[in-house]
Amino acid sequence: MNSMQDNGAHDRSFKDDLEKLSQAYQQLKTENPPELLDQAVLNRAHRAVEAQARWLDFGWIHGLTTAAVVVLALSIILTQSQPLRFEENGMLPADPARKDVGRAKPALIAAKAQAGAKARPAADREELDELPATKAARSEHALLEEDMVQAKVPAEVSVSKQAVVTLAVESPEIGSGPAKIDAVKTDADQIVAERSQLPAAEAQLQAILMLKHAGNDRWKAELKLFIESYPDYPLPDELEN
Amino acid sequence: MWEGPALLVPPTRIPHPPLGVLSRISYAAFMREMTDEQLMQQYAHGNAKAFDQLYARHRGALYRYFRRQVRDEATANDLYQGVWEKIIRARRKYRSSSPFTAWMFRIAHNHLVDHYRRTQPLTTTEMDSLADQRPEPVQHAVDGQQWQHLQENIAALPPEQRNTLLLKLETGLKMEEIANLTGVSRETVKSRLRYAVNKLKRSLVE
């Protein structure tokens, strides 16, 4: 009990002393930082919020920039994925050597190949009706053909009836009018048919020749099948006998 | 004149400045009515004037805290500026749930401890040099012998006791808050204060 009273008395004494000391110390609170130091701190504080305000003022620019970057990235990805889809559809053999063609004009080649694949008689009239538009794309056709030749792309894949018709109708020797257009269409059918057969037959003949040179007797059976498929196709001298 | 920290103010919504035509005088008066916590929040939201008010309230206490802890004035100035720099940088991290004074002096205490660690060893040399400090001529004229005597005795205290005593005298924080700020128990704070007060009492009586 006494010790508790002692502690209480000590505490009171301590608090009184601390209070007196605080009062004495209050009178000594005259020391302040130099004015230059004040200015340095205040300038730093003001600069910090000014920079913050500038950032907030132009915050919408950051949002806009982010959106633009996202759109750009998406468009690049979509553009790059065009040749892949083209190859997946079987429109162009997935040969690494031909990838440069895909990279050079992927959208153009894809459009042409799809147009060729979907070429239907019913659509021909529409294509002819759209001649002014195809006329505008004439240079693109020419470029496409050039690329195909350089890359040795099989013609049966790349040449469409539309392309042939477009090129033929735009030729200066051929006039205009429905009769002429029909004539051109008939010729175009023949051209497409011929061009679509040629390389395939040639390739088969080359394969048969290779079999023969390799001493594989299968070449005879393959040649027989070839003659059945292409009865009028001229055979090389080596296979004639 | 610094009127002490607003410690017991509960976190409330920051009042909007008065609408209409704001004269500079009324706006300054409005700022003066705001608590430290509200001013700090205002500053965190980009109001530089709020910082001016906050700085005016605490500049003296923080400066004296460092001035009486370290040897030379240049070091005290560096420490003082460094703490404000930290406060400015950490303005968005400040939460009004904790009293600003306690938050500021926690930064100051940690800054001082870092300084001590960098300038090892902190022993009697530091304290001796502190004891050698002389008041500025103006202060000497104002407060006379008492100022010098008390300052010398405070400077002669062991660093932990001196730090605890200065936190108490400069900020008016409660013992629990000082304990929380310095990372020791309340009893340790009380013990350090008791020793410090007794030593100063004896020396002042002598």
C-alpha cells in the first residue's frame, strides 16, 4: 500500500517537474531555421506540386497515347497474321522460300487468291460490272503477276479468271461493249484452263522422269496414269519410248 | 508562433474553401483553421498554400529538434532539409488517420538515426561538442544565462534521453506516441524522461 502511494507521489512529482521544465523550455523556443533554408524547402514543395499539376493537366494525353499504341499494335498483329491465314487456307503453299511474297504484298495476294478461289459464273457479271474499279487496280494485278513469276508460284493457284478478264478487257486492242466482253470471257476461260493445267502436268512429268532416272519402275505406272489424265499433252522424247 | 499539434482531431472530410470572391486574407484565415492533417491532405492533392501553412507551424520545432541533437549548424540544416524533402516526396502516402506531428517526427527520428549510423561512432564526442554550442547573440541577449545553462544540460544528456526529452518538449506528444515513434515501450520512454528531468532539475538547482 505504501509502495503504491510512493509511486503515485513519484509520478506526481515527475509530472510537476516535467511541466516546469516544459514551461522553461517554451521560453527558449526562439531558434528558427535560416530564411534561406525556409526558401529552399518551400521552393522544393511548390515545384513538386507544380510538376504534379502538370502531369494531371495532361493526363488525357497519356490515355490517348496508350489507346493509339494499342490500336497500332493490333493493326500490326492483324496485318502480320494475313499471310498465315492465307497459307492455312491452302491458297498458297507454305514454302519458306515464298514467304517473301507474302511479306511483300500479303493483303494483295490474299485478296487475289480468295477472289480466284471464289470465282463463280454468277459472280462474273458482277465482276464485269465493276470494271472501273478493277481498272484502278490494274497496276496491282501487274505487280501480283510479277511477284508470282519471281517466286515461281504455280499459276493454277494464283491466276484467277477475274484477273485474266480484267487484264484482257483493259487491253487497248479489245474494244468495249457486251459482245466484246462475252468474247473476252470465253477466252479467259480457256486461258485459265490452259494455265491451270500446264505446270501441274509439267511437275508430274518431272517427277516421272526423276523416278525413271532413279531406276524406280513405278515411273511406268505413273506415266500410264499421266497419259490417261492428259491424253493430248506432248511427252518428252525420253518418255516417248 | 507554433501553437502545438492538433493530435486529437478525428479524421474528417477536408472542408472546401469558401466560395465566391476569395480574398487572400480570408483564404489565409481559412487555411489557419485547418488541422495539420487536413493541410497535409490538401498538399497531397496539389495545394501548395497548404504546405506553406503546415511548414510555418512546424519549422521551428523540427529545426530545434535537430539543432540540439547534432554538433554543427550545417549538419542540422542538412538534416532539417532532408526531412522536409522526405515529407514532400511521401505526401501521397500520408494517411490522415495518424497525427501529422507524430508522422513527421517519426521521419525525423529515423533520419537522425540514419545520420548517426553514417557518422559512427556517436559517443561522448558528439555530446561534448553539443555542450560547446553557444547561443546566437540575439538569443543570448533575450534569454541570458538561463538559455545557455539549459541548453548545455540538455546537450549533455545521453542521446536516447535527449531525443526522448526533445520529442516531448518540442512536440507535446504523449508517451505512448513517443514510444510508438521511437520503437520502444512506453515504460522505457517514461524512464528516459524521468532520468532526463531529474538530471536537468539537479543541474538547474545547482
